[in-house]
Amino acid sequence: MNTVLFGLVVLSLLSVSVFADESDVIVLTKDNWDSIVKAEELVLVEFYAPWCGHCKKLAPEYAAAAGTLKKSGSGIKLAKVDATVETELASFYSITGYPTMKIFRFGTPSEYKGPRDANGIVAFMEKQAGPAAKPISSVAELKKFLDNADVSVVGVFPTDSEDKKAFLSTSGNLREDFRFALVTDLDVAKEVGIKEGVSLFHPRDPKPQVFEGKMSVGTLTTWVWPTSIPVVGDYTKSTQGRYTRYGVPIMKIFLDVDYASNLKRTNYYINRIKKVASDSKYDFKLVFAVVNKKDFNDQLQKFNIPVSKDVGIAIEDELKGLKFVGPQEFSVESLKKFADDFVEGKLTPYIKSEPVPNDDTPVKVVVGTTFNDVVLDKSKDVMIELYAPWCGHCKKLEPIYNELAEKVKKELPNVVIAKMDATANDAPHPEYQAKGFPTILFAPAGSKDKPVPYKGAREVPAMFDWIKSQSSK
């Protein structure tokens, strides 16, 4: 067999193993759109472009989710549209990036805000099926509903009332984020130890959190979000958005979380973490969560925690864009000291950084440890490009950006043109995080907390004129 033919055979075998069967994903066009999307109760539609790297990464997960939902008999459909071909559909639904995912209920769209892995897509879409609050009429149904790895919110209302209306409206508003159930038989609720009103259950905890006070959509919504965060929770693809919304710094304990085959070991760690986390001194200052290492390899890299490490400990303050690496050894004492030092402001943030460069070039090269000194220098206007070495758009911009820097250096001496590899360095400020590559931000002198994104043409004249209009001098 010659080398070329052998290579083709190997590539063919790899393709079979790497790419999932997409036969369960419905291919949509303008010709079959109405007969499928407008006729079905629930369809998730992905608008994609064949050349899009993120779309290619999503494809096997999306296909696997479609297969799982089909086998379950849920009736939930997953479909896709090539937006580069079906341009009329893409334009009608204002598709500006790829992939864009939308949920359709008999043709009415809403934004998909869920995860992009197969299990996450399935879990999220199952929450969308049927009524927002699942009607439950038996003790067996209720026990099955509560036996879940996610938070369960149960409303017990034997008769129609304003409180029941508030609960149902809240469940409709929050169905993308939480699981809701409605019980109208008081005897069923009493068998499981639930009283009339609204109760929230954390996974593996038989004791519910009970809503108290005047019930309305506003008060219930305000209550559900913080109450959904347990003393020690599971930080997963499905719950990470919940923690982000809560807005409190998170202590993440990275380990092999396994409730199925290694419950004893998992509970060993959780019970010890609870000894620290249950202290009220951390209320609204720090929350605690276990993180399965296998699901968050990117976060291990972010905190510079080796995959081989048995237990990794870190704190992340997403609002401030700060990270803190914890003790090397896991114990109740070391965990408590780390938590205390954090809330008392004694810790130094961890900043991922390349070595400080020696070069003196028109484009100032910024790294994690020099970011504050250069970009946040209040005496200078700074344009910073956050780029990735592998990004094609960044490579195309490079000669233009270099030419821009030469021109700015001669004509606008108070302006610094800078760049930073955002994959190898941290920007220790929440307003300077890359939303994509390249992200170009202008940090005016004296107003560093509100950088202005550059969205114009990536040409020297246009960029130069825009900088002049933004410059403080």
C-alpha cells in the first residue's frame, strides 16, 4: 500500500471514531422550516457556518445530544441550519455569529443559554419540555423528582391562589435555570415532609429550604437564586452560570467527583469542606464548591494546577477578575486558613504571566505581571489588543497594527499601542477580558475602569482617526 493510500485509510478510520453520527440532527432549509419548526412544541436550532471552528467543535456534542433525546422519547428535536446557505433565515433571525443556538416553541424563538456539551444540552432541553412546573400527583413521582443531581424547587398549592400564580410565573421565568414541580395534593407533599408553599431541595440533602414572607414573582426570584447555592455545591457545566450570577467569590476544590462508583471518597472530601464552609463568617463573602477535574481541564490550567494532582484548591473572584491559588495539601486546617486569609484580604492574587520582554518595539508587548503598570497607567491613553497566537484574524491584523503603532508613536506621543497574548497571560481586571480574538480596547487616561471597545475597520487610517477622537490629549 502506498503512503498516500495508507494515509487516506487512516484518516477515514479516524473520521469514523472522532465524528459522531449526525443523522439524528434535522437539517433545516427555508423549504422545510415551517413544517418542522412551526409545527413542533420544542426545537433547538443551531445556526452554523461550515468553516467555523467553534461549530466543528460543537458538532459531535450536538449530534450525541440529539441521539440521546431521540432515544429517550422526549419529543425534543435538535436541528441545524447552514447560515451561509440559508441567508434569508439567518437574516430574519438576526444571526451575526456562529454558532448561534435558539429555542423554538411552535416557531416562537428565544435565546439558548445552556451548556454546549452533550450532557449539558440534554439536561437543559429537558427542562424546557412541557409545563415549566412539572405537575406531580403521587408520592413516587415526587420522590423521583427530588432524586436528582440538581436543585429542585417544589410548590405545594392545593387550591388556586395569588401565591400559586406567582409560583407558576416564577417557574416560567426561571425554567432555563432550575427544575420546578407543582403539587396540589397536600397528602402527597406531607408524605415527603413538605408543607404548603415553596421549598427548595439541594441534591443529596433531605432537609429543604423553605420560602418565608410575602410571595410574588420578585420575592421568589430573589430568594431562589442565592438559596440555590448550597453550603458545598457541585460546580458543573450546568451550574457554573448560577455561581456567576450569584456574584460571590468561589473556593473551588478540584478532585475526582464520583457519586456513582466512589461515593465514599467523594463524601469524605465534601464532609471536611463543610466543616469550614458552614461558618457564617463566610456568608456572602465566599462560597464553596467541588469541581470534577475531568470536566474542567481548562480551569486547572488557569490556576496552574497539574491534572495529576489529587486535590487542587483555588479561589476565583469573577467580578474582579482575580484568582488565588490555595494550599498544596488538603486538610480542614489548611482550607480554613486559606478561606480566612481571603476574606481578611491577606492573599496575593495569582497572575498567569510570560516573562517580561526586553524588546523596545512600537507595539508594546504586555504580559500578566506588567499589565497594571502599562495598561492601567492613568497618565497614558492605551490601546490594547488581546490576541491568540493561533487566531487567523490576529495574524492578519499584525502588520496593520505594527504600522498603526509607528504612526501613533510619531504623531500621538501620549498614546501607547500595546498587545498581549491572552492565552498565556492574565488581564487582572474584569473589564479587560477577551470576548473573542482579537479583542481591541482603548483605555483612556484617567478612566481605566471603562475601556472602550474598537469595532471599526481594521485599517490604519480608520484606527488612527478613531484613536485621535478618543485620545485625552
